[in-house]
Amino acid sequence: MVPASDKGRSYAFGRMFLGTVKPGQKVHILGPNYTPGKHTDLFVTAMQRAVIMMGSSIELIDDCPAGNIVGLVGVDQYLLNSGTITTSETAHSMKAIKFSVSPVVQVAVSVANPRDLPKLVEGLKRLSRSDPCVQCYSYTTGKFIIAGASELHLGACLKDLEEYYAWTVITKSTPFVKYYETVLSKSSGVTMAKSPNKHNHLYLSAEPIQEELAILVDNGKIAADDNSKERARRLVEFEWDANDAHKIWAFGSKPNGANLLVDMATGLQYINEIRDHCVTGFMSAVSNGPCAEEQMCGCRFNILDATLYANAIHRGASQISPPMRRAIYGAMLLAEPSLQEPVYLAEVQSTMDKASSVHALIRSRRGKVTEESQKPGTSLCIIKALLPVAESFGIAENLSNGTSGLATIRIVALDHWETMTSNAIVAGEVRDVCTRIRQRKGLPENMHGPDCYIDRL
């Protein structure tokens, strides 16, 4: 979506793959969540105009054949930032573009004048439409957050927001990084949580998921709608028990990361009747972890046992979901909770005599050099390194100053998420990161211990 000269309007900018588009045509707009045969994310409307965008000028056209790039007017209210527009009632939507980067660098924004708050809200909507790599959302505290792929990308987005989309003075915080909460080991004990009426007890444990399995779940290669036998066969390759592989209740996939809820209880009456309530509590818990209210990733939660009241009235959603959430928190805090941080793949171009200075700067920022090669026919060398996103802020300026301008850095892509090795409960690097996140979100500095979530008989 490309912003138009009219405030609040946008052009749907894309390529024609088949047929000819003409103004006034009745079109079907298929959003990214459209499913063939259903009416979810499906809109039908008449297209107003078709235009060709030539630099800063716009030219109205009577029609546009396939193979051309065209802008459509009148469909912006139905599309966020991507979708498929067709005149066919049986067409399938095109797959959304997958980017090599992810919006992991965030900044909080606000307006200098409170009266301009509606302008900021509208500007954030237009910004999210114009750039598919940008995410805009708000915390429960009322703060507005913009997430971008890098510090440079975020700076360009903030400039566009202030000058072209919101038309008001904006104040912004220092950039910060998105983290995932995870666990390092299996729970040291079984956690038990009681329902508010004290008639139901849930017993859970937590353990980490193998990194390869977490990637498959996060990418949708192993999902809830897979054939159960085929899925179980694949999970056995990751040293899963075959019975457990058949009893996965929920996949906490995107946007909640790769998390699994497994029913390991045997011979329990009424257990299947509370499944939906347990899944609700599970989804709520993995969306906001106990350490810093960040999303969880790479965690497996096992339902080991349960004591359920015979009368169904006393084991409804209000009695099962809250203890499920608390049991998950308690199990996670007993399993050495930690954080996963995003890591960039960076490429530095430098002269050979400044390579040692580049190595020293990368090491000082917890980076790791993976490859170094000389550019053929020149005295330049190319250094590839893995660099934590949290340590990348200001590195371009420091690199230029440390090498007298003879080295430049380029962020290639978001390479992976790396698990930090220290425990979030024990004083150390992860604990300090959690404290800073809690301060930024307006939470108490000290996180609750497992005793706050675990009940006693």
C-alpha cells in the first residue's frame, strides 16, 4: 500500500498477473488470512480508478493489461499491507511474501501535544500499510510501539511517520530489542495449581524443545492440522515417546513462538472435557511469560495429572484456565528460565590493515566472526560475523571511528534466535535484561518466584 496525496488514502500497488484491469470493475479482495470456500478476510467492492505511478507523478489510465505494475484506487480500506485482488469468485490468494528479516528492533513513540494523539494513531495505521516489515501495536500501559528490522530501518520509518503520515511532532524512546522467554532444562519438580473453588487440581512440568523441532513448529512444518500418525512418526525422530506425540493438545505457534502442550496423564475421567479450557490458559500463558511478560518460545508443558470435580458446573473455563496459567508459570520458573535473543548476520568490508580492529570491535559486542575472505583484485577483505541485535546499536559509527572510515558494516539478515545460557532467577546478564524490560513496561523490578504460582495441598 502506497500513501496517496489525499490524507488517509492509499494506492494498492502491485503487478497484474492475468487479464485486464479497468475502473469500475467488481473485484474480490482476498486478505492474507483468506481460506478458499470461506468468507473470512474476503471483501467484494467496485474499483474506482487505475493509475500508473511514474516517480512522484500519477497518471490515470483506462485499462492495464497483464505484466504491468499498476496502482488501484478504492480498495485501501479493505487491505492492511498485502493481499490478492481478482474478479474470479473461485480464485485462491497468492502466498504472502516471506522476508529474510524480522521486526525485532522496537521503539516507543508518543506525541509532544496530547491533542495530536488521533493523528499519531492514524499515522501508525498508514505506516503499517506502507511497509510490510513494520509492526505497530500498543501495550496495556498505553504506549505505542513500532517494530522494525534494524536501527536504520526504524529511523527511516520514524522520519516518514513524522513528516508524511502523522504530520505532528513525535517523541521517541531509545531502541530496544524483542526477546523470547524459554527454559534451559526440565522442571526440578511437579507444579500444582488449584482452581478458585479449590475442587480441581492440575499438575504440570516443563522442559525445552529441541532447537530443530522448534524451528519446524515455528515455520508450520509440524502443525496441529497434520496427520496424527505422520506427525507422531516425525516427532519420534526427536526422541519423543510415541504416545505423547499422539496427545499434543495445542501448538503455540506464531505469534506465540514454538510451544507445545502435551497430555501425559493416563486413566483420568473428564480430562477431555477440560481440554479447551486448558488450551485457553496455555495460550494466555505463552503470550506473556513470568520473567518479563515476553512471549515464550521453545517450551513444552506436560499435563502429568489432574484432580477434577465430578459436577461439570464446578470445572468450567473460569475454574480451569486460571490454574492452568499459574501452573505453567510455576513449571517454567522451576526449569531454569532464560531468554532467547535475536542475532544478525552482518558483513563488514574493510582494508586488510584494519581487519584486526574490526575483529576486536565485534568481540567487544559479543559477536562471533564466521568467515573472512579477500576481495579479488583489491586490498579489501570481507568479514562475516554473527552479531546480537542488542549489541548492534551504534556499531556503524563506532566502526567508522575505530578504522578512520576504512570499514563499513551491512546487516544481511536476521540469522537465528540464540538461547542465553544463564538463569533469569539468578543474578547475572539475563536477570539484568529482564529487569530492564520490566522497568520499561512499568512492572515491578523483582519478578515473582515459583512459590507465588504453586499451590500446596
